[in-house]
Amino acid sequence: MGIGCASAQADKGNFAVGANVVYGSGIKNTGVGLRFQYTPINNVRAELGMNYFFQKDYVNMWDLNLNAEYLIGLFEHKLYLYPIVGLSYAQANADNKKLNKDFEHLLEEEIEIESDKAFGLNLGAGIEYRLTERVGVTLEYRHSIMKDIDQGVVGIGANYKFWLL
């Protein structure tokens, strides 16, 4: 078993889809995500992903991410480490109808919580372990640096890889 950088076996030309469970430190709640990955050149992967964070305290949140990852293969290309850098768009939405209904007996007038949206920068790192040639499991952390919606996101997921002709 050897340790070394990824070589030409690092998946040039593959496409993968994946799903993950996430936790957002800003909204302080869990969610689910989908991601689509493409490896245009050896060791470099582009990822488009979306996460939806479940409602907590009358607010839910979603984010859309476009990231680049540099794959570093270890242990005969079974384990990959990768830094993450990219762009993010996030939106937090308040459920004002539910809030006012739940507290109507205490309120003199309806209240309105504003929704927030922001663009930002993603920085992070991940680990992928290949269970088979096509199936991998991942553990990632990325921090989205944004005005008012800044948060860290931890994700655990799985990918299924396809090869393009």
C-alpha cells in the first residue's frame, strides 16, 4: 500500500451525482443536499450543489454552491483529500404565517420577519473514500463567508460515478 499524489487514474472525464446530510452552524439545524460533479482534468473536480436546511425557529434556509476541488489520492487511490474553494448563494426564509398563527393569542398585531439572501465565498476541505470504483463516501467541511448568512457546513454523503464517452 503506497501513499502518493493522484495520477492519471484520478478520474478525468467522469461525472458523479451524490446526496448528503448537512448541518449548518448559522441556522443551527440539519438539512439534505444534492450535488453534481464533473472532473474535466486529472485531479480537478467541479461541483454544483444545493443544500436545504429544515425549518427551525420559523426560518428555513437553502444554499446553492459552485465549487472547485483538487483531489489528492492516497492509499492506491482509495482515499482522496481535497481543498474546496468556490462561490455560494444562500437564502433564509421566515414562515411568517406560522409564526403569527402560533402566537396570535399573544400578539396585538401581526409581525413580519424579513428573509435574507446573500452571495459569498466558500472555503473548506473534504475526504472521499472509494468503496468501489463507482461509489464513494464523503465527509466535508466548508465555510461560506457571506454578509448576514455566514455559516459553516458539515456534510456526510455518498457519490455514484459515471464515465462519459
